[in-house]
Amino acid sequence: MNQASQQPGRWLQTSLLTAALCLALLALFYPTAAGMVDIWWRSETFAHGFFILPITLYLIWRLRDELRPLTPQPTLWGLPLLAVLGFGWLLAEFATVTVVQQLAFVAMLPVAVFSMLGWQVTRRILFPLCFLVLAVPMGEGLIPPLMEFTADFTVMMLQLTGIPVFHEGLFFEIPSGRWSVVEGCSGVRYLIASVTLGCLYAYLTYTSYLRRSLFILASFVVPILANGLRAYMIVMIANYSDYKLAMGVDHFIYGWVWFGIVITLMFWVGGFWADDPPETAEPAPAVVKPTKSAALVAVAALAVVLVWPVWGMISDNAVNPAVVTLTAPTHERWQKTDSMTDWRPRYLGTDAELM
């Protein structure tokens, strides 16, 4: 059997083992993955997370003709990276830092793919694999500084317009009324959506790493400035319409309409510097080199990542070895009675409670 005839079988075997390894990671870290999905479901800000994996798979599928002549090269070099990520996940588990747990889990997937396919294949699908990071629901830490920027920017624009304004923190007042910047005005939803779409657009439109980097940077800066303009325009519309427009639900409808216009303009301008698609070269002949067994690497990778969730379970059992029961203190004047209200103090991590 020649090398060319071995290639489809090698790809099929390695692909199935890679998929099995990724599914095993999902099963081992299921609480972390389920926590991400729960946030996608509850929060409109991170609802885009449902589309990240399908987009990643589609982007890899687009490269199938480029990947077909390559030879999967399973390697053990990914195992130390998996160990580091697993240890980071465990530390985040102990510290209850959910976003770090989720980042560590998601980062394990590209490393697992690298371990099974080798660098020659992984570097050609590196962007789709890194795109998975955008599935992690993160960015809420930007809300306070974005709120401050929006308030400062709006006040600056009002002053440039010649409208007198009194500004204190996130609150400002103009002759026609008072305003405050709340979380919904921070623009974090626009920012996260813009960065996600910007990364995808940059990858599909440009081949130059410089142009890709500049467009991704623009997708970060432009929505921040656009959100400041949105806030300023809402104040101006409300001011000149005697607060009949741009209030209530209009406040948010105008925001998304404005965001759609800004993103469309950004893509339109970015299209002027689009790179021509690379010329399709004749596939190089497949070269089958001696490699590590794909099954051996999959088992080794699974063993490396299995340590950390097991360690976490053992530690949890050690911290709470038994059920704690409390008894009421004995005193002749003390008696148990029904509470007049359903209110209860909320203490996190208690072993037992007694009212």
C-alpha cells in the first residue's frame, strides 16, 4: 500500500480519536462547560456563545482541501501544556474564579487538537481554534470603566455643543433634565459583539496579519466611541423632543439600530483594503513520517487531564467529610417559634443552619 492510499485512513482514524478526546474533555469538565451554557442562555450579552462552536467547525471545514494532503503528526509536546492548563483550572476551582476555569477548559481543546494532529496541521487551523476563546462569557469587568467613559464622553460632547451641564460621577444634569449612566449604557454588549464579528471578518477578509490586527483593534475602539455618541444623541433627541423620544424602550432600540449602522460602516470601510484570496496551489504529495501512535497520545492526554477534576473531587470531599447538625441551646426562657417573615440572612458556604 502506497503513502497516498494510507492518507484517508490515517486522517479518519486521527480525526475520530481527536473528536473522542474533545468529548472526553467535555465530560470531565462538564460542570464548567454547563456553567458557560447557562450564562449564554440567561444573558443576552453572551448569547453569541451558542454560535462560536458551529462557526469554528465551519471555518475548519472550509480548509479541508488545504488539510487533506497534510499528514497528522500526533505529538507528546502538548501534554505539558495540558498539565499546566489543568493545574490552572484546579487553582481556579479552589479560588472559585469561574472565568479562569472556563478559559482553562476552553484552552485545553486547541491543545488537545495540537497533540493529536501536530503543528503542521494545527497552524493552518489556528485561528478557528483560538476563536473558541470568544465562547467564554467574559468582559463584565469592563462595565465600570466603560460607564465612566460614556458619562465623560457625553458630558464633553454636550459642552462642545454649548449646553450647560453639571457632572458628578455617573450623573449629569442639563437644563431640561437629569441623566445617569447605568450598566445598560456601558456598551459592553456592543463591544463584545463587535469584537466577535470583527475577528471573524478580519480572518475571512484579510491574509495580512497586520491588516487583521488593525481591524480587530478597530473593532474594539470603534464601538466604545460609537456608544459614547449613542448616549450623546439620545440625550440630544430627548432634550429637543421635550423627552417624548429616545426614552423607555426607544432608548435600547435606537442603540441597536445605531450599532448596526456602525458595524455596517466599519465592514464597508474595511472592505476597501481586502486582500485577494491566495492562489490555490497544487497539493504537495503526502509525506508519511514515523509518528507517535494517535491512540497512545489520546490515552496519555486523557490521563493528564483526568488528574485535575479527580483531585478537585477528592479535595471537596476532604473539606466536607460529614454532615454537620446543630442543636438549639437549652435555656428556660428560650422557645422555638414561627418567624413572622420569610426573610432569612444569606450566608454562603455554611455547613449547617438553625433558626
